[in-house]
Amino acid sequence: MTKKNTTIYDISKKLNVSVATVSRALNNHPRISQETKELVAAAAKEMNYKQNNLAKALKSGETKTVGVIVPYINTNFFSSVIRGLEEELSPHGYRVIICQSHDDAAIEKKQLNTLLHTQVDCIFISISRNTSDMEYVKKILSTTNTPIIFFDRKKDIPGISTITIDDHKGAYQATEHLIQQGYKNICHFAGDQNLEIYQNRLNGYLDALKDYKLPVIKENIINTGSSIEEGISAMKSLWKRKVKPDAIFSASDFTALGACKEIKNLKIKIPEDIGVIGFSNEPFTQFMELSISSVDQTPVLMGKISGNVFLESIKDNSSGISIEKKLVLTPTLHIRQSSKRKK
Amino acid sequence: MTKKNTTIYDISKKLNVSVATVSRALNNHPRISQETKELVAAAAKEMNYKQNNLAKALKSGETKTVGVIVPYINTNFFSSVIRGLEEELSPHGYRVIICQSHDDAAIEKKQLNTLLHTQVDCIFISISRNTSDMEYVKKILSTTNTPIIFFDRKKDIPGISTITIDDHKGAYQATEHLIQQGYKNICHFAGDQNLEIYQNRLNGYLDALKDYKLPVIKENIINTGSSIEEGISAMKSLWKRKVKPDAIFSASDFTALGACKEIKNLKIKIPEDIGVIGFSNEPFTQFMELSISSVDQTPVLMGKISGNVFLESIKDNSSGISIEKKLVLTPTLHIRQSSKRKK
DNA sequence: TTGTAGGCGTTATCAA
DNA sequence: TTGATAACGCCTACAA
């Protein structure tokens, strides 16, 4: 048996007033008598009235719902960003729909369209690895009013606000720290160069080397993904070289972990013989018995700020001006045992 | 400048047909000529038509959207369940709205109401620690058609399907394993007894002791939360006893980790002097240099099955029957270094 | 202070 | 095969 929800129409019938009065009373309209308001409120409660946001949204054009697309939701970084986003937006009455792209541009595009159909008020995206064609994003921008905001993994597109961390700086500081600890032959485990974040980490590494007059050696840049296994195998092949590295700056904590495991396996000493720094400050990096240095990306904050950029843009928009923001957060280097050679 | 979305009305005007025809053509209605369908499809594409799900939902009463409420989204367990949920439901056209209760019953109730306003087709909840009054949940059940499904952290309420793991079994197997490894004075770090999952873990531990004729010692049950710090302090005070424990079965991986850290600090040997097992199979448990044994809860699977229970209930409902399901998944014990004393 | 009525975009019923 | 129209539940001019 299907239960019917009570509507303002039901309340109006019961109280012998018009639906308009009920609607206004419920919305605390100034020109409704206190008495009526109380009457309506009582009836609403008694009849277990629940406002239908669908109808409201259809009328107002605002769903008070936003969408967020990430590669996978069950990673520390992305789930933390989403946590921040939810905590920033929820108090303002916004719901958050989550979508996974599985790091695939085709799925990402599909999810984007689904969100558009759902009439979300804003779409937050951290793009997938193989996203390159941004034409459909531009088309959405030019044909709809739905703002798109990129966080972390972005592309530069006019009209799209972005919230990122300063990957270059994080990488630079990490490399600089290794140099200051006396490491001289520093390798970099580089991530997918289709993504700006990994380009910036690589460049930060390179610039630190240059600034400290260390030679840039092409072979010291190893392309890896971000799995433990790739870290292990990268380390394995590195150690077969005649000239061995004395430090690793990895663009991923997982490859850094893989490297640590293999280093232990090779009976080399961390941090005496070789230093290691990762990136992301995954929880496990500090849990390890030999804790791993890493660069923190403040993901919860990134989520909150992303949400805030949207909220602010709504305010701005009321005055007809839409400002494109490019916010860059500062990462924090956490120095732990894996790279602290000097006491 | 505000861009207007094209509607079926726009298409109907352009093609000089009725909106009904457009709607039917778009929905591939059998009694529309192929010619018209193609015409409409072409116009829709050209005019960049995007269906408004809001209007559709208002009409049909189905939003194709579900809500999920968890304490916090950025934990491995909950984000993994949500991943599974999204992956099960997304192919069927459902969107997933995520809400955080911050482990607080009052917020949980608020989120529940928001989801109801949003007209979601189903609500998935893992209840907060201090949830006790289930009256409002029962009221929702009796006054709305919105199904509620509990996963992991549940209460038994008629009409609500639940998906859990067999915590008793997981705890029993963990304890049994410790016993078989020769440990005799096994302590339990128990979680919040307001939650069934922790009750069950405690009972599994107790039953294993009984079955193996080991004495049940009340002082060996330590109430902790699930933080590293509590694990450390619990271990600290345990080691001040005259009769010291030789194993810990913790209801949480984090307290287990804390115990391990303190054990190392006390210069005791794992697993020779003391064995440790946690619960949840958090990623870090296997990353540790001294890997920690733990009970895996298969969270992604739990999410998928939760989604599936909902999908099945829709099918069932078409025949007017709504079946309340109580599904219990089997956990898997992962034996690692922290508890493997015998070779 | 309150009521009437139109419209948001879709689908479905009843006609044609 | 197609068209006209009502309805989903709400809000809001415009009237009264």
C-alpha cells in the first residue's frame, strides 16, 4: 500500500485557507498573521508534512544540490576533500552527490552529464588521468549556468575556478630538505605527466636541484604510477646501477612505501644510506615504525575552500559579476625518520 | 546573463509538433514513427537539450537518487562502503547523496529529514554511537514510502533490512587463532557497547575463551574508543599489572596499532612475548614493517550488497511484496606477523 | 492579511 | 501516429 505524502494543499483544505497562505506561513512570510502561522505550523506537524524539495527546485531553478566527481572515493585524499566539502556546504542547506570516474575520461563525461540532468547547482571535479579533451567542459560552460570548479587535478580553462595546492613548492621543499640533509644523488619517482600536479612536483624537484647547483640527471627521473609494487620495482632497478641514489623524492606515498620495503629487503639503511620522502601524507606514513616523511595537502581544507568558493560565487552572482578564482593552498612538509639524517 | 535550458517545449515549437510527441519520441515510445524520432533526436542534439530530471521526478515520484548517512566519510571503512554502493547503483541510473552524522544522533536525525525532503528513493544508514531512540525512524517507516536500510552499525527494527558482517564470528576466529598460537592470557580492547558490532565482537571473544576452557577474566576486557592514543594508554596500564597479558584482541585496528607502539616502547617482543590482532583490516595494518593481523570486513562488498538489496526490493515491490532482509557477510581473518608465533 | 491562478518541465490520459 | 491537457507540489505576482 502506498502512503501519500501530505502537501500544502492538504493543509489548506484542513484549515480552510488557501495554499498560498499555507506556503507563506510555512516560509515565515512577514505579511502573515502570527496566529495563522501557528495554526499552519501545528497542522503541518500533526499531519507530518514534509516539504517537497523537488517541486520547490523546479519552481526556483535551484536544487540546493551539488555534485562532485573524483576518480575513486575510497582514498584518503579524495574522501577527505569530500568530507570538507560536505561540512562547508551542509550548513547552508546543500546536499552533495558523489560520483566516481574510475580515472576514466569517458565515465567522467557521463557522470558530468548525469549531474547536469539532475540540475545540480555546481559541479566539483578532480579530473581523471586521461582527461585531455576539454571541449565538452567548455560547451557546458557556454550553454548552461552550472558552474564547474576544479580541485587538485585541474586544467586551465577560462571561466573555471580552481583550488589546488602548490605542488611545486611542496616538491621544492621536500627536495631542498633532502639536500640540506646532505643527500646528493636524489631520484624522483614522477607521476603521470598528463596531470599538472605531477608536472609541478617534477618541476619543483628540478628547480631545487638547480638552485642548489646539483646536476640534473635525466635517468634519475623515474616514471611510476602510485602503487606499492611500482615503488618496489623502481627501487629494485635503481639499486642495480653503478652509481646508486642516496635519496628518493616520490610524488606518491605508495611508491615511497614500496621503495622503503625494497630498501629494507636490500639491507640498506634508512635514513643513513638513503633518504625517502613521499607526497600526500597518507595516514600510514606516520604510523610506520620507521615513519615516512611526506608533504601534506590539507585535503579537508581543500574541500572546505572549494565549497566556499562556490558559496561566494553565488553571492557575487547576485550582483551580476562572476569572478574566476585560482586559489593555491600551501602544503606542509612533515619531516619524519625516513629523511632525517642529521640529528 | 542567464542562459535558459532548452525544453521539450522549445523542440516542439521548432518542429511544429506537440510536446507530447517530443516527449514520446525522446523516450522511444513504440507508437511514434521512426521518422519523427529521428527528427526529434536531431533537433534535441542541435539545441543541446538536456532532460530535466527534476520535472521527471516530480511527475513520477522517483528521483533515482538515494542517500547514505555515515559518521564520517573519510575513513577507509565508510568510504569503501560508499564506493561499493555507488558502483552498484550508478549503472542503474541512481545518484548517491552522502551525509555525515559526525557520530551524533541529533545530526543524524537532521540529515535523515533533509534526505526525506529531497525525496530520495532510499536511505542507507550506519547509525551513530549515541543513537538510541529509534522512534523517529519507525515514524518514517510508518508515514512514508521511503525504505531505510541499515549497514554495519544497525539496530533491529521491523521493516528495516540490514547488511552486516558476522562480527561474532570474526572475533571468535581472531581469539581462537591467538589461543592456537599458544597465547593464554588474552585481553580484549572492547568498543562502545551501545553498538551491536562491538557487543558481538566482545561476545565472540568470550565464546572462544569458553569453548577453549580458558578463564574469563573481567579485568581483561578494557573499554577503549578507537584511537591510537587509547591503545597506547590501555597497553601502558595493562603492563603495570602483576599478571601481564600475553595477547591483545582489539575491536579496532587503531587501538591495536597504539598497543603495538607502546609494546615496542616497553621493549617487549611481538609476537614472541605478546600477540596482537586488530579489527577492520585498515590498509596500514599490512603496510607496517611488523604487519598487524586483522579481521577484514569487505566494505566494498558490503556497499554493493546494500545497493543490491535496494534494487531487489524495487523489483519485489512491483508485485506488492516487500521483504525484510537480514544479510550477514562473512569476515576474513588475515594472519600477519603480529600474531604468528608458531612457524 | 489573504486568495486566485499561472508556471516550472515532464509524463500520461484521453481524444482525434 | 499524433495532439491537447491535466497533474506532480510548490512559489509568487497580481488581486482583493
